Amino acid sequence: GNDVYFAVVFLKVFCSIITNLSSGGGSSSSTTSNKKIAEIRSALISLEDIIESLQHCLLEYSTSGMMIKFQAIILLVALSACVHGRQLIDAKFSSDEDNSIDALSDLFVPPYKHYAAMARFLVHELDWTSMGTISTLDNIRGFPMVNVISVADSARGEKSTGRIFFYLAGLDFTLIDLKSSNRLTALFTMEQSRNCSGRNEDAMEPTCARVMFSGSARKLEKDDKSYAFAENAMFSRHPAAKKWITVHDFYLCELNITQICVLDYYGGPHFVSTEEYFKADPEEVYGKKMNKANNVNFENNEVDEIERHHRRKPKSLHIKVNRDIEEISIEI
């Protein structure tokens, strides 16, 4: 009874979202319109997560002999609607000429304080870095100097590796600096995708995630077992690189990581070991895998509280589930 009513309410909410979307239109290129679109997308994605959690919750209790098949079917229908609805939204607005929202991985970003996963996520999703070196230029010798460097950790669409590959030009001051002192720091920030400003958050806010890798550059020789993989990764994400290497003297390199510093929440930076970094799998803490594995704990009869941070809106989702599912309350 109550569970069925609860599921129907979610279906009604979904219909309301789609109705608002349809009436809002997708042709406007104004910033206000784009922000409204982003809010609708965020709401729909959150709704999908909630329904999947509830579906998992109800199916877990089916082993106790509870008659929940009808409720589970309704939740499956709702989940399917959300999945296809989100695809509809993506298709509807993917062709906007001035879309100020550039989401990362359909907004499934690792939660705050999953430092190693966040570092892996940013490296995998972002295609360039701000690389700092110790300058050899006469007027600023010994000063920090920074440059934009295109990077790749795998080919487009392939899994995260965490390895940072890049090309350096022989005439570029970055390579000249590194030949003098092979020490560098590479910065990746969520704002490179305008993900932070898209939700009215300043790039300097701690919650606008960033990671800083310090280490050295290692030139990859053509007989190196990683050379073909690195070259393919760079060509996949940066097709122009195929032309670069025929016109100028370029070197394919990998960043040998010494230190990893992550800031994604208030309280100061956190340092991640290279072992933790390469062991982490960003897919394990965001998206479907996290929803199915970590959202509900059935170990005792007390009320369990689950908190998931959604990067699109800096709020928390709390789901309270009591043992016999007589009551489910949601607070956003």
C-alpha cells in the first residue's frame, strides 16, 4: 500500500519533470535557460539514483517472504522511465549552440573525500593540464613558469589508467626547463569543464575539485612497451597531435608521479599515495556500481542513514530506511 503509493508519487514527479522540460524548450541560448536545463537534468539524475536505491532495498527484502513483487515492478518501470528520460534530455539539448553547461561523465562524479578516486576521475575526464616548471628564461630564471599541456590517460571511451601521457615540443620552454631541472607540477581542476561555474560555484572554492601531481617527465622511446598505448591515447583525444609530430620535434612523455595533492572539500588538501591512486577505480564510487553496492545497509534493525553528495548541486541526499520498510523518508 504505502510502498505502491510512494512509487506512484515518484512516477508523477518524473512526469512533472518531463512536462517542465517540454514547456521550457531547448532552443534558447541564454545563460538562464541553460541553468534551468542543468537543474532539470540534475533533478532527473537524482531521481534515477533514488529509485534504483529503493528498487534494491525492496528486492533485498523479498528473501524474507514479503509480498513486494508488485512494488518492485513499479519501481523498475520508474527506473526505466528515468533512464530513457535522461537520454531524451541529453538528445534534446546536445545541439544547443551556446550551452554553458559542460558536465563531466553525465554528472556521475566521485563523492567528496574519495580522494584517490577523484584524482583518477579528473585525470581521465580532462584532456589538458596546467604544467608548472622551474624557468630557465633569462628574465625570470628560477621563477615558477606554467604552460598548457595536452594529456591523455587512455584513448577516448576506454577505461581510466591514471597514467598521464603528453607530448613536449623541443622548442617549447617547458621541455627546455625540464632538461635543466626535471621537476614539474601538473594541475587538473573541475572548472576546466566549466562544471563549477555551471552551478554558480567559484573555481577557487574547495568544493570545486582539483588535483596537483608533482614529479618528473620520462621520455618514452619507441621500443618502450607503453609507447604504442600512449601514442594511441594521445591521437584519440588530440587528433591534431598527428600533425604536430610531423612538423616539429616532439617527444612522447609520461609523468613519473612523486606526490599527489587533492582538494575537493573544506578542511585543506589531502595527500594520496601513488599506491592508493593507481589502486583506485573511479567507477567503483560513482554511477551504477556505487548505487548497487553501497547505498543500503541491512545489518541491524536500526534506521540506516545514507548520504550521497551530488556534484551538480552542493546538497546532500539522506535516505532513511527502517527494517520492515513501513516507512521510507527522503530529505534533500
